[in-house]
Amino acid sequence: MIVPEKIYKLKLTSTEINIYQYLCSRANKQGECFPSQTTIAKAVNMHRSTVNQAIRRLQDKNLLIIEQRRRDNGGTSSNLYRIGVM
């Protein structure tokens, strides 16, 4: 998925842009991906808590929809991220 030009006009922080770009690069044709926050943190060379905060801000700005995924045994799995643009 290509990063929409619109995001650069939204006054995002460089951290938010970096993480949004990473998620876009991993998204399928439906704009969905599900990397763990640890995977994202390693890929963008940031601390996991920084990634978590930026993801919450992207969600607050309606750039991401986050859905908690569950395993068959009821345990949690990585989040499903749906990419969106205002």
C-alpha cells in the first residue's frame, strides 16, 4: 500500500509518520496488516513504548483502526491494523 500524500498535511510527528509508513508498507490490498508492536519497534528502531504511544495517536487521528486478534485457545495475538486516511 502506498502512503497517501495527505498524511504530510496532518502535522504528524516524525515518529507517527515513520510508523504509519511502516504499516502501509506491510498492508495488503485491503489496507490490513498485523505485525506485533515488538516487530514494528525493531523495524523502525524505536522502543516498544514509543511505538505503542504513536499507534494510539494514529488511532485518535483516525489513521488506524485497531482490532484485537484472538488465538483459537482464547489467548491474545497481535493487533490487526486497518489503514485509513481522513
